Amino acid sequence: MRTVRTVSELRAALAAPRRAGARIGLVPTMGALHGGHLSLIDRARGESDVVVVSLFVNPAQFAAGEDLDAYPRDEARDAALAAGHGADLLFAPPVEEVYPEGFATTIAIAGPLTETLEGARRGPGHFQGVATMVAKLLNMAAPDAAYFGQKDAQQAAVIRRLVSDLDLGVEVVVCPTVRGPDGLALSSRNAYLGPADLVRAVALWRALQAAESAVAAGERDPEAVADLGRAAMAEHDVEPEYLEVVDPQTLAPLEAIEPDAETLVVVAATVGRARLIDNTTVRAPAAVATPATTLSAAPEARCSA
Ligand code: PAF
């Protein structure tokens, strides 16, 4: 695996394989690679001739007071992991390569997709920073496919919108969340959890499991489903910042859970020093057709004159 630091080096490295018709897969990351990232690299490796992993902690998507400075950084470790999973190129640019003097463009995606949930908590700059960065990476590498994790469900929906609205012509592949043995979703921010917090952090997954069971058992009221999730979290002494039942595409809150349709349950909570997010997609069972009542067999249902 080769490490490149400039856009021109990246483009030069990809020029010959692109001319030869190679399929290029891009895995954008902010480093601190874990099993979730590695599953994206594995998927890209299985589907691409050339796999590019980008490694850049994007200052534009952190609000003031968030963990930009504390965000875990260890390029040598990340490079070894990416190489071990078959990446061909590591693109690890310095900040001035991505945001040179005079940089002045921001991509803003309007509406509930970016203004609710993470957008509401982290501020409008968060998804603007993500969208701008992802658009830049897609222009820099011009991949055939780009790989993202379902753990960041709202980010994945924002990126799909971005790619569709700007005709970026890249396949967006969203891969399943990878979990630890106790169900905790793998995240770079799990590094902030101490031993006691690691035990409490399972509250998010327990809430999602409670929501899944309720929907599977036929609960159709989103608020009742959310209440069961909140109760599961309370058992671990964790209070959700939000726990909502939403439409998987628009992220808008649902008024009712429709049978045989996909529903997304999203949760965020701070545990110790870590702000964690997680989600699950559930499909409510299809409605069972009830046999029509036969009037002759139900005298009490007859109309009297
Ligand atoms: O999910 C991430 O790690 C980041 O938001 C991304 C997609 C690499 C953009 O900076």
C-alpha cells in the first residue's frame, strides 16, 4: 500500500488503472480505524480493482467545543490496518491540501434531512462539513463506488441526497453496523469510554433491541416504541439525547409504523466522555387479512328494523 498526501499524487496514482478500466472503490474515514471501517475496506476490496482509503480528520464537521483536538489520531496504526485489509492507496492529506488559503465553498443540504437529530444537536455546520468533505473526496478520487457505515444512518442519507442532487455519478454503498460481543456499535469515539462506561454504553443497543421487539410484536405507535427504548436505557442509568422512530430516507418522525415498511429507530446519548449514536432498521410484520364477517353466523351483528 502506498501513502499519498496531495490531490495530484492521488490522481496520478489512479490515472493508469482508470485508463485500463479498473473499478475504483473509495473508503472515506477520519482514521482511528476499527472493525466497522475494516468491514468497509473488505467490502470495497471484494468489489474493486483499486481500493483507496482516505484518512482525514475533517475540522469543518466539528462544532466549536466538540472533540476535534481530542479525536484519536494514529496514522501508522491505521496504515497497517488498511494495508492488512488489502487497501492499495492511503490518501492522508494535510489540512492545507484540503482547505487551502482562500477556500470559500460550502455545500448545504436544506431541510429536515440535515436539520433534525444530529443536525439539530451538532448545528448546521456539521452536515455542511460532511457534505463538502465527501463531495471533495469524490471529486479528488473520482471512484466508481464509495463505502459508508450504516451506524451513521443520517450521514448515509445525507450523502445519498448529495450524490443524487449533484449528479456525482458514484455508487453509494452503505454497509451494516459492526457490533462488539455485547452489542455496542463500534465507533472511534468508544476510545473515550472507561471500563464502567463501556458497560453502561450497551444501553443504546438494549434500547434498539427493545424497540425491535415491540415492533415485531405488533406495536404501531412510534411513541410507545420509543418509551420502551427509553425504559431499557434507564435500566443502565443512561438518558437518551434523542430516541426517535423515523422514516429511513427522510429522517422525518413517523406518526404511525406502517406494516411491511422499513422503519428506522435512532438513538443518541452521552456516556461518560463519549457522545454515542446508534440505530436499527425494523420492518413491521405485514398486516394479516381478517376474514369477512358472515352475517348469518353473527346474529348480534344484524340490523334491526
Ligand atoms: O464518517 C466519517 O468518518 C466522516 O464523516 C467522513 C465521511 C469521512 C467525512 O469526513
